[in-house]
Amino acid sequence: MAVPISQMWTVATYVLRKKLAGEKKYPLVLMLEPLFRCNLACAGCGKVQYPPHILKKQLTPEECFAAVEECGVPMVSLPGGEPLLHPQIVEIVNGLVARKKYIYLCTNALELKRRIHEFTPSKYLTFSVHLDGLREHHDMSVCREGGWDIAVEGIKEAVKRGFRVTPNSTFFDGTDPNMVREYFDVVMALGVEGIVLSPGYSYDKAPDQQHFLGRAKSRRLFRAILSNRKKSWKFNMSPLFLEFLMGKRNYECTAWGSPAYNIFGWQKPCYLLQDGYTETFKELVETTKWEEYGTSSGNPKCANCMVSCGYEPSAVQHGFGSLSGFFAMAKAALFSSYKDRGALDLLHDSGFAAHHGSLVEIGNIAPAAAAMAAGHQFEETRA
């Protein structure tokens, strides 16, 4: 595992305190979106589809600090939009570091090399750089040629200056697992702390609705990717969540573990779905009908979701909140290769990633939008 001991200890003691206090619904990481504005228009993202007057808005540092204090999380993720476009992002980061919160600043790194000198290395600050595979695959995914090269230069500069860096990768239908494993080799050679990864998640506003993964496909893909691992690969994630992606574990969604706060307020029920907003975190927890979300609810919006904001909190609570979970984590740390002959067969199956290369073509968003308008349905995924 690539998560520092100090961070693991902070999270473990936090979970134990909540468990001893009898709290059932508590947050682990705040998804704090200071703005939706971005310098990319990725086909799989719905954030920049907001109208211009919304994209001009942003949270103040004081609003960010108030949200963090209100929910009391040990960790804060700063997604967007592109946080480095916020004129006060350094003040926001410094304020969170002063509060001893572990921060993951999520960035496409187009501005990272230019602005890195404004930040101070800290165990509390990690640059989580958006990279969706190797050069060609990434550039298609973000709909910008040259995006990979700029991001890699930003990573190299951040690593050289002593910052924690984790590439954050989202993989969609048609992804070649062999390419992903090669990508792991490349990014680990850059000196990053560890890798963060996720199946593609569906934003209602995303132009490309064709390539989001269903659950059955996600499990097959991540079984092929994450089995038979190399010792050089490190992941900045719960090992139990990675086992969940591989189909080795079942968890229920605990979306309250990663609440989302943005310019509209506290988003119901999670970072991905927008079923209204509340003014306070307490109201979010107490008024959201949580039983109407997650795969067991039968809600079609949740049927294909295996995303970390809903399921990694479940894995973390299992790992640090029970003896069985703790021993499962220890086992995962000691025996992390996951030898699997069937997964090797998938890697050599030429038809497994038959759509590789047709993931998202730069400048070819109209067909995807047409598919969305036609009511394209995802694969049923309870297998």
C-alpha cells in the first residue's frame, strides 16, 4: 500500500471513535468542489456543461473551511472543474493544511508546472493528477491532443519538488487491460506515491453516454487489470475496495461517507447524482432517503455504479471498523499479487477489449450525444 502510516492512523482512529460513539452515518472524505469551471471539456464529464453564469461562480476560502469544519472529515478531496483555476486555491489549500486535513487536489495538471512554486510540500497535500491511461488513450479521453505530455511534465516537477503525487485514472468500456498494466509501469517509474483508479461513472450531463461501464464489465476488466500484480505497483486506495472492483467482495453504497459540497450547497445523495441540495450537512444526512440509492435499492441510476465515492467508504469502514476487515486488509498487504490464471487468459483474449481505440474520439462527440438523446441504456450489472 502507498498510503502513509500517519494518514492510515488518522483514518483508523477516526473510524474507531465513530464506531465507539455509535454513529452509523459519518463522513470520511469531503468532496469539496470550489468551482465547476475547467480548461478541458472531457466527453465523460458533466461539470463543464453548466451554463456560463454557473461556471463563473466559485466558493470562497471561508465557505470551504466552514464546510470542512461542519462535517469534521479527516480527508478532503478538491475536485472540480479544475481547482487550479480558482484564484484563491493556494489560500484554500494552506487553510486546510493548517487544520491538519489530508488533501487530494484533483487536477488535469495543465496548470500544475506553472503554479507548483506557489504550494509548499506537506504530508497533508497530495496532487491527484488526472491521467486516463497512456498518451493516445488519455488524449482521446480528455479530448485534447498533447494533454498527456503536459500532465506528465507537471507530475515530474511536483515529484522533484517533494510533493505527494497520485495519478487518478478512470477507465471506460473498451479499455484494453494490457494497456492499463503498461500504464501502471510507466507512471510508477515517474516516482508517484501510488495510483488511484475507478470505473467510468455516469454524469447525466456528460456528452458521451455510450462508454460507461456496467458492473459485470467492470468486474471482468478490473479482475484482468489487478490480478497477477507486479510488486512495483502501489495503489493509494483501500485494498478491500480494489478487491470489490475485482468482484471478490460485495459492499453496499455508503454515499454519506463521501459527501459533496459545492456552490449549490450539500448535494443529495452523492457527488455523481443531483437529486437536490441541503443547506447543512446534518440536513443532508437526516433528510436524504438513503434506502432509495445504491444497487440494492433498485434505483436504475445506481445499478451500474462501483465508484469510490459510494463504495470505498464502505471498504474503509469494514477495514478499520471490524476485526474481520482488519485481518482482510492485513492479508491484502501481505499477499498482494492475486495470482489468477483466468485473469491471465482474459489478458490474452483478443476479443476482451474489442472496442479498444474507439473509446472517445477527439471532436467526435455528436454521435454520443445522439445516443444519449435516443435513450441509450447501460448493461444490467447484477451479475
